Amino acid sequence: MGTRFRLFVQPPFEDARSSPEIVEVSSPLGSLKAGPADDCMFVLEPVGKSRPYGVNRGPLGTPYIYLPPWTGKVLEPAASDEYGNFDHLQPWMPGFEAAHVFGCVRFTLDVWERFLGQPIVWHFHDHFDRLQISILPQWNNAQYGYGFLEIGSQFEKDGRVLPFSLDFDVIAHEVGHAIIFSVLGVPQPEAEYPEYLGFQEAVSDCVSLIAAMHFPSVIDNVLMETRGNLYRANRLARFSEFSPHRQIRSASNKRTMADFVHGWKDEHELSQPLTGAIFDILVDIFHESLVARGLISRAVEDLADIAEFDQAAEAQVQHAFDRAFARNSDGFVEALLDARDIVGTYLAETLWALAPDFLDYGDVARAILAIDRDESGGQFARIISRNFRRRAIGELHAGVHLKGGEHRSHVHSARILLPTDHLELPKMNYRERVLLSRQTGR
Ligand SMILES: [Zn+2]
């Protein structure tokens, strides 16, 4: 028996009517401690932690590496009910956010550990046994790094504060980074290509997307909304809308590598061609599966491909999907779950096949094609190559970084930072160290 949590599939600030669903995760009932906490991770709500982990500045301005553990005060941890479940916690109760974050992380790990074929081993296991998950309501981001997952909030112009702790997509995306580091490891600084950073973001988005597709309500809603015509705006295509970088991320986008050959500014932006290609592969495999099941005709499938670029064909396609969906909606659900599992399996196998040094999108495309050959004898080779070709992936490459210059070390990113990277930083003098220890209680 697993442990029950109450999870928002759509954050309440996106849709005021959304209420959390009761979900069972794999943690054996009764195994979780207050936090929630288990042998591999724990949630805490620090009091007075004003800065996120990563490279910080000391009181006199010297940069230093700030890593867990948090040794200061914390809020009362979330406790289970008498049976060991956490679904007694309601959104207005203290501890709900902590339980929600834990539930989302565990749910995402459950999905991806199945695809990967084994439990993930944290990339920081040399230094820490457990992942420290902290909720920082005053911080405007979310990040995973060496030993930590930190979840902040989005500050809206109208003054609203939207806690990412209630946003499944954001949390699952950060778990995506954890999975990539666990399977691939961290690149050597001099071997890190820009496309490696874009790859991190794209795959993390896909980890989140495919995890969300394991909520039956997501599948039902998406199909009700689109009748299976997934190129229409829907929950899947805009799944990362409420993330810290929502302005520049969408699974359904038209960016190609041609947009980045002369340089790039932000890895989330650079991730778009790869995310878009993988999303389109998922949709095409789904359509293919509908044809194979006799649910739509080949002619409709061909028209759907044209409608992506031709507005006039769109109404006709929608009409055909409406009719087909009304005839056999269960068949549509099965086809979509199949497509989800094929892409999930292929991505997990791709992670196992890749190495982080000198990684570019072309390597990703070649790995997926090779896996398709092994798994299905190349059943989807045409779909896969077409979608990568459309994005000029493997053909054109990201140019120089226009904002941060060359990345010659890990110090540019809290996520990629390793404890040994402190050797690159200047040494702090005694006085600053004392002032810092007073400030941070370390
Ligand atoms: Zn990210």
C-alpha cells in the first residue's frame, strides 16, 4: 500500500475552480516521517532563509558557495494522519504546501523510475544522503542543485504571490533536472556546449509533461478540450505557462535552430526547438496510433499535418476529430497513453545513451533514432527524423552566448555547481568569514 497525498493537477491560481486530487504515491504506507521525509528526501520550511543556494556574496562582497544543510529555524513540519497518509491536509492548513511539494516530487519520480528501470541515485550522493527540499516563499524562482531543491513564488504585477509549491509542472520540471544529473552526470566545464543547457531545460519540460499525463484527469480534460486534435491550444501544449520562465516556453512552438545560430541569450529560449520537436513527435505518434486503431483515416491524419501550417485546413480537421472522438473516446485515451509511454520510454533510454560532455541536440536526435531502431525496428523513424529536420536540429548549432559570455566554469549556474568549484573562487578573509557565520548561523 502506498501513501496518499492531495495534489493540484492545475495550480489553484491558474483555475480558481481547481481542487486537489487524492493521489497515491509509491512510499509504503507508514514509512514517511513528519516533513514529509523519507530516506532519500525531506521537506522543510526555513525561517529567515533569505537567499537561495548557489554562489552568494559574503558580507564584504566575496563570492562563496552556499550549499545545504540548513541549520536555522524551521516551521512545524507536516505530519501524517494516524495511518501515515497526508491527504487529511487541506490547502488552507499549515503543512499543506510541504506535503504538496513532497507528493509532486514522489509522483514524478515514480513515473520516471518506471521508465528508467531503476530508482534514481542523486548526483550529489558523495556528500549528502538526502535531498533537502526547501520552500522559500519570498524568492522568485525554483531550482534544483547539489543537494537541494528550492521552491519560491511568482510575484505578479498586481501584487499576487503565486507559490510554486502548488504548481505541479514547476516542481516536476525541477525533478527533471535531478533525473538528468543522476543519469548523465555533470559535464566538465570546458566540455559544456550551450545545447547541453538547452537540453537540460527541454528534457526537464518533457519530464514534467509526461509525468502530468499520468493524472487521468489531465488526459480526460485534454481530450475533451481538443477531441484529440492536440495541435489546438490545450493543457499539454501550454503546460509550463506558470513556470518562472513562462513567457518564453511553450511545448507547441515553431522555433528552429536557425533562430540561434547567431547567438543565444537564455537556455530556456534555446530549449524551445528541442522541446517543440519532442512534443510534435508525441502528437504524431498519437495520430499514427489513431490511424492504426482505425479511429481516424489516413486522409485526416495527413490533413492534420497540413493544418499545422495552414489555417484553412484547421476547421475541417477539427470537424473530423470531433466526429471520430464521439464514436470511440476510450480508443483515443488508449492511443494517447500509448504515445505517452513510447515517448517516455524513448526519452529514458536516450538519457542512458548520452554523455554530458560535448552534448548537442544532434546527439539527442541520433540517440532517439537508434532507440527506435532497437525497440520497434524503426517504426517511428520517419516521424522522428522529420520533426528534428524541421527544427534544423543536428544541422545548425547554437552560436555564442550573448549575455553571459563564455562558460569556462560551473560558477555561472547554481544548478550545475559542485562543491569542488570553490577552488575557483577567491578566498574569504577571516573577518568576512566571521560576519558570514553570524549571518547564516553556520
Ligand atoms: Zn529548468
